[in-house]
Amino acid sequence: MTRAHPNAEIAIAPVQGWIQSVLAPIGPDLRGNSADATPEPADAGWMATLCLLVAVALLLVVAGHGAGRRGDAIAPLLFWSGAVLMVVPTSLRIAWPDVARSERLFLLLLLVEALFYFKTVYSPTGFAHHDEFLHWASAEDLATGHRLFLRNPLLPIAASYPALEIVTTAIANLTGLPLFAAATLLLAVLKGTLIAALFLFYESISGSARIAAIACLTYMGCSTFVMFESAFSYESLGFVLCMLILAVEAASKDLVGRPRLCALGLVALLLAGLAVTHHLTAAFAAVYLGMLAALEALRRDASLRLEARIAMGATAALAIMLPVLWVMASGNSFTGYVGPVVETGFRTLLGKVFGTGIPPSEHLGAPTQPIGMRLTTLLAILLLALGLATGFFRSLATTAPRALHQGWRPIQGILKRRWRDSRIVLLTLLACGFPISVAFRLTVNGWEIGNRMGTFVFIGVGLVVAVGIVHFWQDRMPRGWRRIAPSAALAVIVMGGVTASSLEPIRGPYKVAADAQSIEQMGIETSLWTKQWLGPGNRFTADRINRLLLAGYGRQDVRTKINEGVYAARAFRHESLGSDDFYALSKSKLDFLMVDLRLTTASPILGFYFEPWEPQQGVRLSAAELLKFNTVKGITRTYDNGYLIIYNVRGLHGEP
């Protein structure tokens, strides 16, 4: 038997040491103290000070919006000073190592409600965002018609998921509040419930209030958290129900007997509510619980009880069956609604990766943000990527058998299906979807997929980044930087969520085809006029923004198509009404067309006036195109305020 030469061992040793030093940052070692190290009570002085700072910050945000409406140059300084003052000190205190559990939870609730007010004060007296008008129309139909499943032409699938409208109208009926106030009250409660459910979920699976608080802060860095999940939309309610399901299921993992059955009953009730609330969130809950049941079945653990496996399997079966049964019972076309979006997004992403061609709309690009907002978002993404790199294997190691906590043995144990909690394994793997969601957001057609993915992917991202911060960054950094640097990074991540949530977060003057920035008093007053003088329920079509106003304020029956397969854009484009378009318009059931001459003053901010898929995206409308209806026999002008014109097209159908 030959023996290795001593010089070879000497030569290999430095190489091994270099490899170990390179792998150390991403390794699975758990050296940090994740437990709540201090038994001290909550610091009332810090809590009071931060409440005062948040109040001052929100005053600056309000002043920024006021200055933006007036067009003052100081608006960005006021607004962003308020945003930074609101987020940074509170985030630093939440992420600080030696803070009591109750104080962390209180400050999380303070920050999340401040962020909700931050969103609401953009339009404090009415809805402003696109999806909010769609659900407002459904809520008004429910409140006035006293019937469920009424048709909504702007969002047909919403009729099959009426839970948000049911809860909102119930609050309005009980309190006497108008629908906007009832919706705002409901959303404020939902935001607090969401962050509490997230905190309890992370705490149940990690055993640490510190990791749970940092994970919640990381989740606030999701691009959908500040605006999209705070909007009056069915996902805002659906995601809260989803997190309550995950929190109750995680908290019940160690229960036996009757308490476990009670927990399973509560989960079943929440799953039933979710099934009639939001399709995508119900699908995520089904996938999550189904994968969790599969991991529990794969896990090698003699201590795992048969009762726990059965309960997990039953929960997964309910999560899968209830949404499917509801889709069958309601007759909604879930795949027809989601399928084209997913297909277009994947085709666009693959086209960018492999250079197989980019649709024309991709070359237009999205509206750009100020450089400061883009840099903050980019820095937040880089910090998240760094947190994922240093936390991935450590997150897996937290659930490996304790006897294996040495070197890379925890990962070997995971690969041999030896882990203590399948939830941690599943969430860690879910965090791998973060770079995919970012890649989708780099394309125009794939942006919606990436944005929606982020809502669910960040559940895993929050846990992984929190473990990385506690077990690496707050343990390995020089003593003077251990507290401030990771906490500051978390503050930047939260600010990244704020900057990524909206293209133009400061309220300003009217802009053409800019969604929230296009909602202004002239359009609102005109829509109210139609309700008062024409009556509700007339069949209207118009550009994207005025359709929303007519549906919400005017209570009109708004159509996106003038006839089957013929979208409204065709009727408004071109300087003369072609024979095909004239025929489609005469055979339609439309009563009125609304024309907005302000559209001719600028190109559309979002790239389109009517629909995202219109063929002439980015091409500016002319006054001749919009005023051609003046010379069409059978069309009369009913309303004209100089900018907004309403044409009566009933004469084309032979009606008076």
C-alpha cells in the first residue's frame, strides 16, 4: 500500500483552506443566537418616539402630495424625506438584536399601517388605482341590485369571486358609511391582520420572534406590498386569508387530538372562504399545502406521528378540491383568464433570453422612474440577493437534525430526507423563485407575472434573508457594525419596496393615459353628470381611464368592445369611420361613446390609450380621429365641455 507524499499534503492544505474560506459565507453553519436574548420589557420611550417620528413623516408625505398637485419643485424633497423618516428609524429598531417581542410586533403594526396611510393619502377621498374601480363597480352592483354574480364587463371573472364585495357592503350597511370609507376601513384592518399573521407564521416555524420580525421587514420589500396589496382588490383579502391558513396550520403542527381537529376545522373554513375570494391565491395555497404534504410523506422521521400525516394530507386535499369545485360550480373560465397572460409572459421572456424575437410592444419599454428611485430599487434587489446567498443553506440547516450541525453535514442530512420541519424546506426552495420573478419584471409583457409572483415568492425570501442576517451578518461582521449595518440594509430593502411599488408615487397634475395620474375632477364630474341626466345603466365605451370613471362614478354599463371581437380602439382610430367599423358600430348595442380630447395633447404614459394589446401602441391620437363622429349620420352630440364629448349612437341602430 502506497503512502501519500508529505509534500503533497502540505500543498493541498492551503487549497482546502482557501476553498473553506470561500464557501464560509454561504455555508450552513449556525453561529448566531437567533433566540430573543433579552428578557427586558418593551421600551415605551422608543415606541413613543417612533410614533412621533412616523406622524411627522406622514405630514411630510401629505405636504409632498399637496406640492405635487400644485406643480411645486419642492414636492419630491418633502415626499421622499417623509418616506425615509417613516421607514428607516422604525426598521432599524425592529431589526435591532436586543428588542422585546411585544415591541417588535407593535412597531411592525405601526410601520404597516403607516405604509397603508402612505398609499391611501395619494387619493384620500376616492379610489385612484385601476383594479379598485373594477371592484368598486361590482360592490355598487351588489349594494344596489342585492344579487350576487352580477356581470362585470371590465373584469368578468370578478363576478365569480364576490367575497371582497360582500364584506365591504356588509360594513357599509352596518355602519352607514359610503363604500369608499367602508373599503378603506376594511383594508386598514386587513393590513394589520396580514402582518400579524406573517409574524406568527414565521415565529411558529423558526421559534424566534427576532427572525420573524426581520422576515416581516424583508417581506415589506416586495414590490406589491405597499400599493397592490393595499388596493381595493380581491387579492388584498385573499392573501390575508392565505396567510391566516398558513399561520394556523403551522401553529397546529404539534397539537394532538381534539385541538388538532379544531385547528383543521378552522383551516377548512378559511380555505372555503379563500376559494370564493381570489383564484390565484387559492391556487398558491393548494400548491403550498400539496407540496407540504408531499414533503411530509418523504420525510424520514420516526417521531412523525401518523395522525399528523393524515391531517396534513386532508388539509392538502381540501386546499385542492375546494377551488376546483368552486370553479366548476360557478362556471368561470379560470384558465381562459390566466392562460393568455402566462403564455405571453413566458414567450416574451424566452424571446429575450434566446433572441428569438421581441413583440413590437416590447420595444416601447415602460415609463421610467427618477434615477434615485431606480437606484434604491436596484440596491434593494442586490441586498436581497446577498441575503439569499448567505441564508439559503443556513435556512435548510435550521431544520436539519441537531446532531448534524457541523460543517456541511446538515445539507447531507436534508438530501437524505432527514429534516424536522417541512415548512422551512419548502419556503427555502420557494425563495429560489426570486430571480425568476425579477427576470419577468424586466419585460413589458412579463411584468405582470413577475409582479404577481413576488407576492408569494417573498414569503420564502423573508425567511431565508432573516436567517442569513441573524446567523451570518449579525454574527460575522466587526463588532461595531453588527447592529447598524444589517439593520440599515433592511431599511433599504423596505425602501426598495416603496420605490418599486409605483411609477409615480407623488400625486401631480393630470397626465395622459397614466392610470392614477389621469384620475381628476373633470372626468369625475362628467361621469357624475351621466348618472344624473342620462341615468345609470347606459351602454358606454371610451378610453381606458374614462371607462373606469363611468363605471364607478357614473354607474354606467361600460363595454370594452363595440361588438364581439371588435375592441373599442378600432372605433376611435383613423380620421374616418371605415365601412367595417361603421357596420360593427351600427350592429352593436352601444348607447353612447365618450371622447376625451385631452388624449391628443400627449403620447400615452403607459404606452396605450385603450387596451395594452392595441395595434398602434404609443402612436399619438389626433383631434381629427376623435372628432370624426361629428360628421357621421345617426350620431348626435349629447354633451360637450370643451374637452370631454359624449356622442349618442342610438341613431345608428334606428333608435331615437
